[in-house]
Amino acid sequence: MARADFPPSGLVAYAPASIGNVAAGFDLLGAALAPLDGSLLGDLVHVERAAEASFQVTGPFAHALAGETRPNLALRARDLFVEAVRAGGEEVGPFAITLEKRLPVASGLGSSASSIVATLVALQALCGDPLGGSDLLGLAGRAEGLTSGSMHLDNVAPSLLGGLQLMVPGREGQPATRRLPWPSDLVVVVVHPAFRLSTAKSRGVLPPSLGWAETVEFAGNLAGLVEALHSQDRALLSRCLRDPLVEAHRAPLVPGFRAAQAAAADLGALGCSLSGSGPSVFAVAEDEGQAGAIAEAIGQAFLAAGLESRGWVCALDPEGARILPPGSPHP
């Protein structure tokens, strides 16, 4: 994707795409993505101080937001940031903000989280880091909740902090995460079909409550995944890299998903499930060659269901959101 025509002043922040849930951890696990080809899979936000506030959206998926009547998530993030800083006694703003929308909307790739996080990180840097890290995470979660209906951190946390993040209880009810180890040789395949599925719709098909059996199975599976990552037990990892909780309810919403999942399994994927609320699908492979074959097979499954798709072969992004060097290319 081409670099946006940003003004020469100010700064540019990048926030990577992410996989919410990572199969086993509904609303509790998230992973940041870094394509192996070195491209930036995520949104860019340019900010600068200005006499009057302004906002524009550019990029390949700007058109998807053109008919949106609600304030853009970048603006919501800006307002929350300004409110938080002013509560601490400082005055900030106004700002000129440009969002380069590089992630497809309603894709299951943490598109909204990327816009939110990139905005917050850009404003934080421009204003001299007035807020703490946990403050930024909390603001990102609040902004995300404005769209999905409830605060959840499984996309904003990895997009902000990088790696594989587990949501844990924080002090005095504050949001907190722990980075989990991820085997450096494992490769993540992500395939996005040309199909939109809003988080609100995807969450709307979930049951209002769970029974004891489902609750215990979910807890045991998530605990098993965490243990497998810490002990480097590849067999246990494969058994636990699954979604016993919500996948069955969401699968019918995504044409071709079950065929894609089966194709990935046939090629030896350690696991394959919906990325976040879908419709994107992710799979975990043990090397880049296997990953390429899995990506092709998933794409063919979607094509058989009448959907074009695009895939990426990724590692986990260890850094998360960051300020890009001035003048750097944004492939």
C-alpha cells in the first residue's frame, strides 16, 4: 500500500492488526501480527498541533467509513485522551489528525483497535507522554467498547503492547495484561475473505449465559494453552488451540469457514479458528512452507463459497504500536 500524503510536520504512529481470542481465550487473549514480508499490516495516524481541530480519512479502506454517521473511532480516542489529560490539570489540543485506513472494516483483524491505538499513541508522543501505559490501555478499551457494546481488551492490548497478551486482573480494577511466550518458529496464517461481519452482529449470536460444563471446559482449555506455551509442549498446544466456547455459534455467519478450517487441519495446522469475531480466519503452522500451503487452501475454500480473499503469513509483532521514523516508507 502506498504511503499517505501526510504533511511534513507532526508525527505518524502505526498500530498492528491483531487476532482477538486466539481461539482459546474469548475476550482474554490477543496477538499482534507482523507479516514476514516486512509490510505494515495496520492503520497509520498522523497528528500535529493546529489552530483548529481537523480530521480526515485516507487509505485503501477509507471508503468503508464514508457513510458512517457516528464519530470515527480515532475522534473518540482523541476525545478520551484530551479528557484524561485535562483531568490531570494539563491543557492539550487542538489537533489535526489524519487516519490512513489500511485495514478492512469489520474484518476480525482488530481494525477498530488499530485506529484507536494508533491515535492514542500518536497523541501521547506529540504531547510528551502525559499518561501512563495502563491509562492508555484503559482509554483504548473504553473507545473499543463504544463500538462493540462492552469494554474488551483482546485487540487493543496486543496492538498497543505487541506479542501475545493475556488479560489478567489488575490492581484496584485497572486493566492489566501479561505477555505470554510464543515459539519463535511458529508462523501464523491469516486470511481475510471479502465479507464484512460486524463485532456487534457476531457477539449478538452468543448465548446470554453458559452452563457449568461449558465454563469448566473453557477454563481448562485456556489454562492448558497457557501451560503449553510456558512448557513448550507442542502437542498440548495443538490440543488447546481451539475454541470450545463461541466458534460453534459464529461459524454459520462466515461462508466457507468450516471448509477452510478442515483444509488447514488436513495440511497439519496446529490450530485454526476465526480471528476475533470473524470473518477472517487464522491458522498456526510450524514453518513458512507449510504456512503458504495452508494460506492457499483456506483461500480456495473461501473461493468455493463464492468469496475472494487475501492472506498474510505472519510472525507475532513483538513491539506493538510505535512512532515511525520521519520520512520512513510505509509499505
